[in-house]
Amino acid sequence: MQRIFHTPEGVRDIYNGECSQKRHLQAKLQQVFRQYGYQDIETPTFEYFEVFSREVGTIPSKDLYKFFDREGNTLVLRPDFTPSVSRACATYFSPDTEVVSLCYTGNTFINSSSLLGRMKETTQMGVERIGDDSPEADAEILAMAVECLKASGLKEFQLSVGQVDYFKALLAQAGMDSETEERLRSLISQKNYFGVEDIVREQKLPVQLSRVFEELPHLFGSAEILQKAKELTDDPNALKAVSRLEEIYEILKIYGYEKYISFDFGMLSKIRYYTGIIFQAYTYGTGEPLIKGGRYNELMKHFGKPAASIGFAIVVDSLILALTRQKIDLPPEEETMVIIYKAKDRAEAIRKAQKLRQEGRRVALRLEKEA
């Protein structure tokens, strides 16, 4: 097999009508960003390793594409836009004195296991709102996520919203070591009820605390679940986290988007920089989330300018797959008019093509081959 005719595992070519449809979808999503007043930003495809280091809490080091420059510095292909945009914001803006609203489009690179069938290069579009810790900002970000999916053509989808601070408040009471905490986090995320019960039993926790940990994998559903989350604990920080969700939900009612929202207290992201609400958007036809996002109030400290922040990323490739499987048509590529001419008619053909192009038509010129 000649490798020059094939792409490496985990990446692919996008061409013809699919490429045109992808560009059209990106333009639709970009329009939503503009309507909310977000400014475009581009960050480099690769950055210094420190931007995505373990302290940042992003993708594990083993899943990064790493290489070296001439000076021996370790560089990384961008696996995640949020740290990159945060670094740029700290460099060029003042989020401590003004709210900074940025949007981006580009590709991310994760050296994930091929057994999962996931692409290693994906296109993402997203927004970051930096310097705003209000529930209004949380609600706006969720509303934008809803509008992006509606703009794509999707009609049936759901945003599942979690709250990291609720889980962290419970952990503070439990006093578990980091290894046990990691196991518990993973089991709750997987909705592994029996595994969670085993760990809780091992830890010999107080009855009320044991019960709330055991309930976390079951604690998902519509807005009624918020009341149950409050009834399970009397921890002030956990109750504050639920109250925040209640306020966000009330604001989303003003937008008219509450029907797209559900809650999941067992949603615990592997990305560690999240500090408040986290959320993912799903639809039928694909098991992967179309949108991933959340609040990250501590990340900007890593770049020297502390600022409360929230954002999300749309996985464009997953969104296109969902649209395709649901048979939701993206506009086909505009038909190209082909003018075939003989050498003696060159001037007339060029003038005609130019006139049509000025009128907005797509025109290709082709010189007729001589017999």
C-alpha cells in the first residue's frame, strides 16, 4: 500500500458537496456569535506545552501531540481552545475591568485511542465570555448554545446541565484521597450505581453523605430534580450551587428556551478547570455530545489575570453527522455554470464569464480540446 494516497488514522479529507455544506453550517453558527456581540479571535495551531499542562486541567499529557522547536522548547498541537483563548485574553485584554466576549473557529488535535472510533482532528467553533461571573452570563451562554443548534436545522435536542460545585462540596465533607475521588468521579459519570455504592461503603461515610453520593448517578431529569438535590444535603456550598441553577433556569424562561434544558448532577467532566455549571448538548443519531461547555473561574489565574469565565465549543463534525443521520438537508453547493469555448472565441467567452460573475454567478471557463 502506498501511504501517499492515504491519510493517517484519525484524520480525513473533506471535499465536494460535504466541504461546501460544512462551510455553510459554519457561516450559520458564526452569525449567531455575531448577533450576541462576540469578537473573532484566532490562536496558533500549536502552543508551548505550559498552556496545556497538568496544572491547567485540560487534556492528559499522554493524549497530546508534542514536538520540539529548534531551541528545545516542548510544543503542543492545540487540543482545546479554552486555554489558548484564555492566554490570548490575558495578553491583549483587561478582563479584570471589562467583560471580554470572544469567538473562534479552528481545528483541535487529540491523540486518542483508535479503539473509540473518534477522529483525532476535529473542527470546533465556540465562544468564551471572560470577566463575568453572573448567572445572566451562564444563561446567555446556554441560550446561545440552543440558538446555534436551532440555526443548524436541528429540531430535537437537549442541553444537559450539571453543577461541579455541588459535587465538590460533597467531596470537601468526605475527605477522600485523590485516588478514591478519581474512581468515584469516573463511576458517577458512567452511571455505575453499584460501583458508587461499593466505594461509599468502603469509606464509612455519615449516612446522609453516603446517601447523596449514592443518589448522584440517579440525579438527572427536568427542573423538578433541583428540589430533590436540595433535599439530599444541608451543606451550604452544595445548596448555593443548586440555587445558582434555579436562577439560571428562571432566566432561560425569559429567553423561552427552558424546554431544551435538563439537569444532571452526575455529569462530571474529565476536564478539571471547570468550577460551576457544565453542560453538554445531545440529539439522536450520534452518541457524542454536539456541544461541550461550562464555567471556569480559576483558569485565568494560570495566565496571571484572574477572571470568572464561561464558554462552550461546538464539535462541527459531530453536528454535521447528526444532521445527516436525521436527514436534515444543508443547502447544496451552488451549481457552477461551465462555459466551453474554442480558442478563436476566447475574448467573447471571458467577457461573458466576467459579466456573469459580477452578477453573482459561479462560472468556470473551459477551453475546448482540439480533436
